[in-house]
Amino acid sequence: MVSIGGMVLAVAVPTFIDALETSKAAEASNQLAALFRGSAAYYAVARPTTGPKLAYCLPAAAGPVPLVASVTPVPVDFAAEDTPGSPTWRALEFAPRLPLRYRYTFLPHGPACLIDEPLQPATLTLRAEGDLDGDGVLSRFERRMRLRAYGVLEPETMLHITDRIE
């Protein structure tokens, strides 16, 4: 009887731990997907420029928010005036309701406003970083996009993961 219990635990414990780690990583994937949707919706709207043309623009870089990744989920108000980059988070309508384990960063590179196809690459990186086990090493999840003319935000790659469950 004891050996049967031991076998059940030998199978159940690793499965439980794997499920727990997967659920922690799901936060980053889900929030980056929401941030991508907000970024794409914002970029799809043409805005007036100083000249006669309209341009498609991204807001300024923002984050990381919160400043420090936490093993224990913490509530964060991305719209609060004292939150770094709050105008950007509000413009993107990025306001996670659940406490967060990861810190989030919005990083445009190159010209933030385009009228035609850019001569130099214009990209956007959305990043989530978390210290899931408290050892100071951060797991990093990134979604990268290219800015195209006429409000098209084109994904470059799928979710890029470094040290998934460090």
C-alpha cells in the first residue's frame, strides 16, 4: 500500500509543479497579447502631423512597470500618474486587473510615426520580465513587431522566451 502511494506521489508531484510553472508563465503570454492588441489598435489610427499628411504613430517608450519583478504577485495601477510611462499605458488601454508577477516594458525603436514605408527599420518590442523563484535571475518573454505604413503592425516572430522558468 505504501509503495502504491509513493508511486502516485512520484507521478503527481512533478505534474503539479509543471502545471504551477506553466500557469506562472501564462501571465506573461496573456498580458503581452493584450499589450499587442492595444498597440495594434493605437497604431492603426492615423494622426495629424505638422504637414498636410496623416501619420501612424506609437506612443513613447514606457516601463518597466512595476520597477521590480516580484515572486509574489502585486497589484499595479498602470494609469496612476506616478506610474512610469502612465500616458503610454493609458493610450494603449493596458490596465491588467490581476496582481502581476512580471514587469512590463513597451519599447518602440526607430521612427515612432510613419507616413510611408520607413527607410530604416522601425520596430516595437513588448517585454515581460519576472523572477519566478526569487533567485535574482529574470525570465524574459518578448513579442517583436515591425511598423509598416498605413497603420499595420506586423509581428516579426512568435513569443520569444529566455529562461522561461529560470
